[in-house]
Amino acid sequence: QVQVVESGGGLVQVGGSLRLSCAASGRPYNKYDMAWYRQTPGKEREFVAAITWGGNAGYADSVKGRFTVSRDSAKNTATLQMDNLTPEDTAIYYCQVTLVLLRQDYWGQGTQVTVSS
């Protein structure tokens, strides 16, 4: 079993920055991918960014150039640096941990990000 906890959300003005953190505990094994998704009321959860166990990163078009995902595998953590935020980035942000070999997904409880204009 893997527990996933996000932190770092909050209220920020347009153009500001926030850094989200994701911590995985339990037994994440050697190969696991970490990803960030977000969701707003009435909409489906959407992909934001991901970083593989090998360190390869990918981003949704809507956040490319503004968000940066990184990880510290030794600490089982991932970080999402969000810059130049817009009101459209307002959402609950979720961290997903995927155990590559077992093909199992684990989710955190989410952290609220609100960008005010």
C-alpha cells in the first residue's frame, strides 16, 4: 500500500507562483512514475504534468513553459513549480503515484489552488 499526500496549495494572485509537493510513503518500490492532475467542479480530472521513474517529464499544453515538475526519488517526493499563474489554473490538484511494474495507481486527497484576479 502506498500513501500519497499533497501540500503547498493556497491563494495567489494572477502572475504569481506556487510550489506543490507530493510525498509518497509506504512501499513505492523502485520504479514508480509521479504525475499531477487537476480538477474543477463539473469537469473531469485533467492531466497537468508527469515525471517518470527515469526522470523524463511531460506537460499538458496549457502549462508548458509555466510549470515545472521534478522529483527526489531518494525522498519519494515530487514537486510542481507553478509560475505565471492564471485564473484558469484554479483547481484542486492531485498527485498520482504509479507503480510501474505492478501497474497500480495511488492518489492523494488533493490540494486547492486558487488564483485570484
